[in-house]
Amino acid sequence: MNKDEEQIRRLVEEWASAVHRGDLAAVVRDHADDLVMYDVPPPYEGLRGLDAYRAVWPAFFAWQASGAEFTLDTLDVTAGQDVAYAHALLRCGTPEELTERPALRLRLTLGLRKEDGRWVVAHEHHSFPDLSSASEPPSPQPSSS
């Protein structure tokens, strides 16, 4: 792993820890002013800007304070000279939700850029799989030859 990938890994780990602690200042610290975020709850067209990003967190922190978990599970980082991306899976849910669906993970994708020698998140996307349409893979059918 190169130095930039290590810096980004640390940035994401610190962000996830700040979310878990409910530390808004640390959550927004490494985000670009013109950030675009697509989140699980509405608005489905996403939000733009650091002020809009900052505004969504208090409701999440209140939900999380009821006992929900937000823990980084896996993290992969790829960094170029001035742009990078990271994708991760996180355990995110109430104890009941995680007991009912132990494999369920929140999917996180980040697009980052280097500004004045510092990595910042310019794009953030959270999603869960659509469980309403989940089905077992089809059984193999015998060939008719």
C-alpha cells in the first residue's frame, strides 16, 4: 500500500469512528465544500455541499444513540496522484436488525481528491441491498441436448 492509500485508509477509519461516536466536527472534517452525497434515506437526488451534509447527521446520531451499530467491516482503497476511491462494507443497524440479518452490510463508496496536498471526500454514496427483491439463485437446469 502506498503513502496516499495509507492516508486515505486512516481518513476513512477516523470518519467511521467519528460517526460511531457522534462527533459531527470530525465527521465533516475531511469533506470538500462541494461534496455530493447519495444516502439511503431521501432526498433520493442526493445532497450537495458541506452544509447540507452536516444537516443530515444529527438525526442519524439520534437513531444510533438508541443502540445501533456503525462499524467498519472491510475497506479497500485505490489512489492515484490526485484522485482516489474507496469502498467499504459496514455493520450498520440496530441489534435486532443485525441479529435478524447477520450478513447485512451498508455499502459505502467514496470519491476523493487531493486539495493543497490533503485528501478530501468529494463524493460519498451509502446504500443497502434491495432485500425486497432478493431471491435465491436459480437452480441449474439440466441441458436438453
